[in-house]
Amino acid sequence: MRLLQYSLFVLMFLPQISPAQETKNATIEERLVRLEEGQKNLEKSLEDFRSEMNTRFNDMNTRFSDVNKRFDDLRFWLQFILGTVVLILGGLVAQWMLFWKRLSQVEARVDERIVLGYKEEELKEIKRRLETLEARISGQV
């Protein structure tokens, strides 16, 4: 008898399955299936997005490497031009220094000749005076 009472008690509190609940369960299962399909579609689109991003990043890497190559070429030509300009300026400075040295040597020679020219004129003047003195002396004796 207790078993019967216990059985009734359990049956009373067990949820009863009705046809409406069965249709609810079916719609819930359909929704779950649709959600799983939607999730699979989202995963596929996410994977497509990742692969597209990877290709774009690879394209950007190739572009950056091309730009780096261009900068390397530009740096080479700038160094070449700068070296050429420095070489030309160095040559001009060396040529100016040689010119200055020759000019100073020429000036020294000109100064010597001028001094010698004055000395020659003084010597000529002294000779002329000596001759006049000799002529006076010989005329007096």
C-alpha cells in the first residue's frame, strides 16, 4: 500500500507530457538545428575573413618590401651624389691652395725684383755721383 501511495505521489509531481509540449520540443529542436547551421555559417564566414585578411597582410608585406627597396636605391644614389660633390669640392679646395701657393711665390719674386730694381737705381745713382766726383777731382788736379 505504501508503494501505491508513493507511486501516486511521484506521478502527481512528475511533469505531464502533453501534445502541445511535444510540438514545443519539436520547434525547440528545429531552432537548435537552425542555430547550429547559423553557427557553422558564421564559422565559415569568419574563416573566409581570416584568409582574406592574411592575403591582405601578405600584400602589404610585399608593398613594404618594395618601398624598402626603393628607399635603398634612393639612399645609394644620394650617397653617390654626395660623394661626387664632396670630391669636386675637395678638388677645388686643393686647386685653390695650389693657386694661392704659386701666387705667394710670384709675389715674393716680384717683391725681390722691386727691391733689386730700387737697389739697381741706387747703384746707378751712386755710380753717376762717383763719376761726377771723379770728373771734378780730375779736373781740379
